[in-house]
Amino acid sequence: MKKRIRAFFVKPKKKLAMIMPELQQLRETLEQTSKSNDPLTAIVYFFDAVSKWYDREGVYDIIKTFSSVNYNHRYDHILDNLRTLQAHFINAGRDEYGWNRTSKGQTVTEDDVFLGNIYGLWTFPVSHWKKAKNDRKGGWGFSGMENLNVYDVISQQAKNFITSHARPMIQAINYLEMHVIS
């Protein structure tokens, strides 16, 4: 009974609708970075967009609002999608020892995003890896990698990271958008 009374006053869909334009903008950025032919530049834009959500603690306040009125599991699917977004905001957010080495409020640049630590490569910022674009290819000792240079390998690492985060975030935003309107 208490939850039903609270639901009368708390309008979680209204709160979600208020941030939907920002989520739509995020989705657009995620779609652009996913389709980019320059993954090293795209990952910088990706981290910059996600970091803004990380700084504001993602959608935690909306999750809390929906959870408080989720009697009869009415909002379970919305909560699942909000939690998916929240998890990606945290996992792809700022970390002084991770890939996105920025502080709260800081704009992400190619000197702040560190990639590597694969196939025997050291970890360096994107600005370093971009300089290796025209380096010699081959010599990796791994099957199927003879025609790749370090730039290719790191670009694939960036592309895989973007895809692994962007796709589920885009799907979650699409679901939320569809259910805010209804």
C-alpha cells in the first residue's frame, strides 16, 4: 500500500523523460564512434561522452526512483536497461590506472586514453599509437597477424572495446526511449 501511495506522487517515467534528450545524444555519439573508420580517434570521443555520465553517477537516481515504486515487478525491464547503462558507465568510466586516465570534469584527450598491454605491446596513450600508423608490418609471431603493424593491432583493440560497450548501451537507450513514450 505504501509503495502504491508513493507511486502516485513519484513519477519515474517523467524523470526518465527529462534526461531522454541527453540519452539520445549519447546514443548518437555511440553510434558514430561504433561506425568510425578511425577507432583511435573514436575511442577518445567514446570515453569523453561516457565520462560525463560517469561524473554524474550515471542513471543511479533514476534507478532508485523506479525501484522505489516497482511493485508487482511493473518496471523490471526498465530497471534492467537502466542497470545495463549504469554498469557500462562505471566500467567505461574514469580510472587513474585504466584506459581512461582522467579526473572528474576533465575533457578526455588522446593523451589520456591508454591502450596496449596485448601481444607483448606496452601501454601507451592514443597519441603515441597514432604515430605508429606507417610503421613496418609483420614480425608478430602470431598466425594471421603477418600483415598487421602495431597501429592495426591497437586500432582493433579500441574498436573491440567500443563495440563491447556501445552496442548494449544503444540497445538499452532504444528500449528506454520506446517505454518513456508509451
